[in-house]
Amino acid sequence: MWWALWLYALLATGLCEEGKSYPVARLVSGQTREGVLVGWEQGQFVFRGGEGGWSCPMEDLVYWGELFDIQDASCLLLRDGSALAGRLTGLTTEEVRWAHPELGELRLPRAQCAGVVLKNPRDLVLRDRLMGVLLKGGEGVLFLNGDQLAGELKNWTGGETLPISSVLGEQAFPLANLRALRFQKPPEPGVTEAAEVGTRVWVGLQDGSRILMRVDTNLEKKPQGAEAGKTQPSPSGNQVLRAGFAGKIVTIPLNTVCFLQVINKNVVYLSDLEPDRYLFVPFLEYVRPYYRDRNNRGGLLRADRRVYIKGLGVYSASRLTYSLKGQFDRFEAEVAIDDLSQGAGSVVFRVLVDGQSRSVVGPVRGTDSPQPVRVDVCGAERIDLVVEFGERADELDYADWLNARLIRSASSQP
């Protein structure tokens, strides 16, 4: 009877999964595959999809899954762009103590933290504006009514009030009245930027947390329960990912991971490069800059209610020119109007290679989902990313080159 029940459950699961949609993985080869992340073994991610299991070496993955905004009322923001849901449990001159539902109690160097949001605004524009304020640095507190007070944050180990020393003297303010805590920015070169080398991985969790990690296969260990004979090893490999984060080693359960993006030598993001030229042709007179890894208002890149970590935020009409020096095989991106436009906006995206038009997408409207762009640049010397006016002049034309990237040719690998 038990055998029959097991067989019935297996068949039912297979029937239910047939036709089911899975998160999409985009590979360095240009291929896409679907699957759910189920394991990590010897530098390879293991997935299970409708066609069965498959694995992908870390260096062959561009990205997988989808990332969303943090929904918690509080979050910890790091200077490298990482953000953690959870709650503040302690604060000293050297470290920030943070409790995350899945990662547990963390003690992170205060020099690598930009600030703590105690009450996140619901409006995404206000939330992005608050993020920008924290990243600028300057120690102090921000109040719910919009006031700010510069001063030295004292040690805090719990309680309803937070002590701060300022020009007003030493005072303790109720946490209920505070919007955020801001930490002093370390002197250049930044602690985080100087330390991060080699392969890194952006890991997105289901609660919206995004973490920039250094993954080292030497950190892989058997779970303690397996060594004690309490559990059986999984055929998919490890069910957790152990990686370096802000100078610490953290363990992430894979069933909480919904997004991966690998940063290494195989893929070069244009937001990490200096353009040879930026040209903006305003419809009237206001000249707008371009933004790296941000939309054209300085907020997170968002399209179709999803968050994108890498990309370029521009406005119509604009042109960005980059030198390639014949070192790359392909240019790839996903193009869209940022959610900032709230469904408005209309532009045409154009890619020129050595002065020749190779791809035209549009008009792309604010109601459209991101559309893929793939262009052969083998042997090319220059690439131009052009955004032209669409159907309503430049009205709310917040255009995003999402994940704009160059795939390096094998012959030019360093």
C-alpha cells in the first residue's frame, strides 16, 4: 500500500510540474534554461526544471531568478549596495549587530555599513531618496518628521531609546520617532571597494534582501548533522551556500534564494566602465546625466515590479559610447522604461556597432515588460547605446539598459 501511495504521489507531482514555469537562468553562452535552485556542489549550482536536473559552473552563469524590493519595515544598508531585511539588535563603535530571519545574528563591521532604516517609507521614490541620503555618509539620525541631527551614535544594546552626542549635548531619542541611523563614511579608498576582488555573486533572498558575496569552494563543508549521521547527503549537493560577506562567513539556506548574479571576468558590465562619450539632446533645455546601476532619478533600477542590480539609467534622447578594442563577442541587455514612469513613457532603443545600426527595439512603452537585446560585436572597436524620443516627446522617458553587458571573447581572457 505504501509503495502504491508513493508511486501515486510521484506521478501526481510529475503531472503537476509538467507545463509549470520555472525561474530563468541566462548563461554566458547566450542560452537560457529554466529551473529551481536545489543544490551547490564544487563550484556548480544545481537546478531542477521541467526537463529534469542540470548543473551550471558558477563562472558560466550570468544571472538566475528575479529580485524584488525588501518588504520589511526595517533594513540594513551596506556601502557596496547590499541590503538586509531584519532588525537592529546592537550598535557599538566597531560593529552593527543585526538579526536576519534566515542568516541569524550577524555582527558586521560598522565601517562597511551605510546606515539602518528603522521605518521604511512605503513610497519607493521616498525609499530610494532615503537610501541616497544614507550612502552619502555623515553620522547622525533622521527623524520621521523629516528633521536630521548630526552627531555621534553611542553604544546601544537594546531598549526604547538611542543615545546620541551632538551640538545639543548627549540625549536619548525614542526609537519610535526615528526614521533611520546614518553612519560616518570611511576615508577613501573605501573599505568595501578595496577589499572585493575576484569572483563575486549577488544573492537575492525571498524577503528582498540582496547580498554581495565572495564564494569560495574551499568553504564547502559537510553539514554537522550529516557528519553525526542525523541526515543523509543530498544528491543535489549542499543545501546551503557558505560565502564571505562583509568580512564574515555566512551560511544561506538555498531554499531562501530567489536570485543569483555572478560578477567575474567573463562578463563586463557597462556600468563598471567609463564611457568615451555621453551625449544628451534635451527636448527643451534641461540636460540630464546618466546613472550607473540606478535609474535616471538615482533610485534602484526597477522594471515590471522587479529590481535590477546592474544597468544604466538614461533619458531621451541620449547616446553613450564605449570603446571595445575588439575584445568582446557580444553585447546583451534587457531594455525597458523604468517603473518610475508609472506606466507612461515611450522610447526607441538603438545599438550601433562601429557606427552601423545593429539593433532597434521600440517604441518601448512604460507598460511593456523588459525586452532582450543581443548584438554581435566580435572584432568591433566601438559601441553606441542610443535612446531616441518615442511617441510623446520626452514625457517620463526614464529608460533603462538593464544588465547592459559585454561577453568577453575566449581569446582575450586575462
